[in-house]
Amino acid sequence: MFIGASPGGTGGGIKTTTFAIVFLSVWMYRNSTRDLRIQKRTIPPEIMNLAFMIFWLSILYILLGVFLLSISEPGVKFVDLMFEAFSAAGTVGLSKGVSPNLSDFGKVVDILLMYIGRIGPLTIIFSFMKERDSSRFSYPNDNIAML
């Protein structure tokens, strides 16, 4: 449930390519190789860092959701709350029957987990950040045929 759809899909959770890059990066580090290569292509370090950031931010907000649910729902088993949180973040729709009995605060936490899981944690963070000055970019050079 934590690993969702492929890029361009409508599923929540982290994308399959993000998980693949994280997994293969760990494998690469374990084997002491310098570059991450997938299907005869080299993955740049910036993409690897972005994949790890998405992975850990996703883990962090789900665990925060589990923590908030455990505070607001003291009579529910912790394992059931974890299942609900991961299911909500992955926008899976599975439940152990806990969701209808959640308090209002618990339902809000569940809704936020679904929303962030679908949109993505980085998108949410970037939406609250101040816009950058657009003069920091430049257009690529191009050679135009003159004859």
C-alpha cells in the first residue's frame, strides 16, 4: 500500500520508480559501485536524492498520522491504526473497520493522509514555499541553420 502507482497514474503512495531508485541506490551502495545504472541509463545523483527525500518524507508524514491517530483513538489497536494510515496514504480504500468509528479529529487526519498521499509530500511542501525569482533561469542555446 505504501508503494503506489507508476508515474502518471492516479494511485497514491510513493511511485514505483521512486521505490526502485531508492532500492537500487541502497543496492549500489552495498556493492560499492559509483553510478546507478538502470537499463543502460545512468541516474543522476540529484534524482537519487529526490527519491530518498520523497521516500523519507512519505514515511515521516505517515508516522505522524499514526501518532495523531493513536492519540485521538486510544481504544484502537496500534496495528489497526498503522494499517488505516498506510491505506489512507496509499489511497487504497482498504480498512480494518476502524474508519467509520474514528473521532472527528481522526477522520480529519485520515483525510489529510489521503490528500497528501495522492498529491505527494513534496508537492504540498513546494506549494507553501515562496516563489523564486524567474530571472534565475536561462534558455538553452541553439544553433540555427542559416543557409
